[in-house]
Amino acid sequence: MHSNPTLKILLIEDSSSHATLFKLSLDKALNTPHEIDHAHSLTESFQLLATNSYNIVVIDLGLPESFGLDTVNRFFAEAGPDHAVIVLTASDEEGIGEEALRMGTLDFLVKGRYGADHLARCIRHSLERWRQRNELEQAREDLKSFAHAAAHDLRSPVTSISAYASILQDNLDTDIIGEENKEFLDQIVFLADQAERLTTALLNFSVLGNKALVRSNIDPKVVAQHSVADLPMEFEESMARIKIDDLPEVNADPDLLEHVFQNLIGNGIKYRSQSAPEIHISGTRVHHEVIFSVSDNGVGIDPKLKDKVFEPFKRLPSAGASDGFGLGLAICQRIVEAHQGRIWVDSTEGTGSIFRFSIPAAQANAPTLVGEVELDPALN
Ligand code: ADP
């Protein structure tokens, strides 16, 4: 006979009487084998999660050490996103349950208003939603691997075509092949170069977006300064003034964070207006994250299109003849989201843009990476 595996539930609830009520309701209505572990605080739950795996985590939003949506934030920041979470709210007056859903939880229950059957149904539905979410995630992963393999395998022949075409362009005299053939050859060189840059951008998109994070506590100012030092040559010639404030420490992968700064600063210079580019990087700690802002005085973005710019291959008419492929911001978004952060832009056409993104603040017990960058006074 085939027996059902035991469903493991972690309940994070500071009130023992509520926890008892929860267990009684579940025992009454859930007719599959189940086990409930009870943590009284987030800290205790992290200890349990370190040695156990659970099918469902139920979190009361009002805990002694955190309250409301901050509890969800803290849970995902410390435990990671791979948990099927249901939240218990004290009331639903401010749409807090829906907001918790947007943050990645599967369902919410209003305390004192759910009965045993409702609770059991909520658990079953959440498990099904979690299964579907994982299936979708797997399909996305397969697609990413495919994109990676395609970009990787195309890069080598495309690079060779570009190199051979350049040799032909250098070796063949217009007198021998004629004006028209020379133009065809120039066109082949131009297109092969474009294809090479595109496959490189695609490879970056798949590699950087999927790279395993190597996180530590870091000073983002040092990282931002590195990214300025590594800007391509043409940006140096733009006479851009780049101001970097002192920034609160974050817990992040320094290589990936550098990539985000470099992309945003590079775009601030690339999409400049008539005036010399002025870029300002600042950051403020808000609860458990740091919100960075990278502002520029460039051409700006039509507010109606401000979410579109993060889509892969999306370029706006304002991009003009610049040679991008619309992948830079999509990569930034992937990197920021891999850190459980968000990225967005505020802009008015003609007066510049402010890109903002959040990254978890430095954590008490995480290792600290000490930067060894040479400080350039011009960057301050
Ligand atoms: P690209 O390689 O085209 O620069 P991105 O993903 O970095 O790709 O940017 C997508 C589009 O968003 C750009 O083509 C441009 O239209 C717009 N954009 C990005 N950053 C800025 C900016 N700082 N100012 C104005 N427009 C921008």
C-alpha cells in the first residue's frame, strides 16, 4: 500500500495559546499525516530551518522582534526565497495580506477568522500553488540553460566570422574587387561585429543573471569606485562628473553589485543630453535594506515606459543610435532580484532619470570584505 509522506509544517507564532489553537484546528481538519514544529520567534525558526526542512512555513506577522510586512522581509532575507509561506495577519484592513502575496507568500489567514476547514484548505491550496510555482521555475531554468548553451555555442563561430571578414577587408583592394563588392564586405564586417557583440551580451545575460551569489558585508562606495575605474574608454571622454556619497554597508556579491553600478553609470553617460553628464550615487538604510539611487541629467525616460526598460531587448526611441541591445537593465534587474531586492526608475523626459534599487543591509554575523581600491579624489 502507498502511504502519504508526512507533511512538515513550521509555525512561527509567539503566542502559545494561538499555537495550540492552530494545532487543534489542523489536527481536526487535515486528514493527511502531518507534524507541526513551533518556533516562538524568527530567530528560533532560523535555528529549526538550519537542521530541518518543511513543506509549509506559517508566520504570524506580529512577533516580538518584528512587525507586519517587515517580518516577511526579514524571513526571506535570512531564510532565502525557497520556502512555501503562509502568513497570519491580525486584521486585513490595510490589504496587508495582498501585499504579503506580492512579496512571494502563498496565502494569508486572518487570525480569529479562520476555522479548521478553512485552514486545511488553505494549506492544501498553498501546497498545490507551490508545486506549480516550482514547475514554472524549472521550465524557466530549462529555458535559461538553453539560451546559455545557444549563446555559448554561437559565440565561437560568430567571432571567427568577424575576424576572417576583417582580414578580408584589410587584404582585398578595392581596385581588385570593385567598389560594390567592397561595400558588401564592409557590411559583412559591420554585421559580424554586431552579431559578436550580441552573443557576448546574451552570454553575459545568462551568466551574470544565474551566477551563484558570493555574499559578504561590503562597502558599496568602494565597489562603485571600482565600477567607475573600469568604465569603457569612450565614457572617459564624455567629461562626466560622477559623485559618490558615503554609502551604508550592504550584504552583497561585490562583483555583481559592481556590474549594476557600472551599467547604471554607463547608461547615465550613454543617454546624456546636450549638457555634460552628471551622475550622483547615494544610498540610505531603510530597515533591513539599503536603497541606492543613481541619478543622471540625461535625456530621461517617458514615465509610461519606465517599467518596460527592464525587459530584455527593450530599447526606447530615446536610445537613438546607441549601440546597446537592451540587455543591460535586464541583467541589473536579475542581479538585484537575486539579492531579494527591487529596482525601479523615476524619470521625467528631458530632465534626467533616477534609478533606485534595494540590497539587504550588512548582517551582524556575515564576513566583511575589506576593499583595496585606490581612492581617486576626483570621484568624491
Ligand atoms: P541598452 O543596451 O540599450 O543601453 P539597457 O537595458 O541598459 O540597454 O537600457 C534599456 C533602454 O532603456 C535603453 O535602450 C534606453 O532607451 C533606456 N535607458 C536606460 N538607461 C537610461 C538612462 N539613464 N536615461 C535614459 N534612458 C535610459
